[in-house]
Amino acid sequence: MKEFIRVMKALSDPNRVKILKMLQHRMMCVCEIKAALGLAQPTVSRHLKVLESAGLVDYKKDGLWVNYHIADGGHSPYAANLLGNLRHWLQVDPEIKSLLEALPTIRREEVCKR
């Protein structure tokens, strides 16, 4: 039951849901997520830690970059199920739609050098 509660709590924050929706479209670093959501870097890092702990996101290091992506769901059947369903949810939500439309304009080369 603890694993189920961890996944549900991770999805209880709107910003964490937005992060998952963005990561469904591409890998992103903390700077890109920060720019997309307008949040402070420590806040984004905390959200990512919660999502990682719940088995919803994972990361890969690439030189100086840490790229976050949707987890494969192999560690938690609850995470796998919710990630599969989340692909189909919130497609017409105005906030999500606007966020996803802005994704192509957010480039790490520009936002991470500031």
C-alpha cells in the first residue's frame, strides 16, 4: 500500500503533473523545466525527486547534463499503469495545451546559460 500512496501523492501536485506531461514529449533538464513552469531551480529539483521516488521519472547523465525522462514503469505497477493512462488524459486542458505548445521554444542552450 505504501508504494500506491507514494505514486498517488506524487501526482497530487499540478506542477508534477505538468512535468510528466512535458516529459512525455521529450527529455528535459532542470533548467528547461524551470523555464517552462516559471519555478525556482530548487523547487523543480524537489518535484523531480518526488516523481523519481514514486517511480514515475528517471534520469540519464550526459556529460554535464542531467536529462530527465518518463520511467519505464518497471519498478512499480502503479506507476506503470498511471503513466500509461496519463498519456491520454488532460490533452484538452488549456494549461497543459499551452505548456506543450511552448515546448519547442524552450532550448537548453538558451535557458541554461543564464
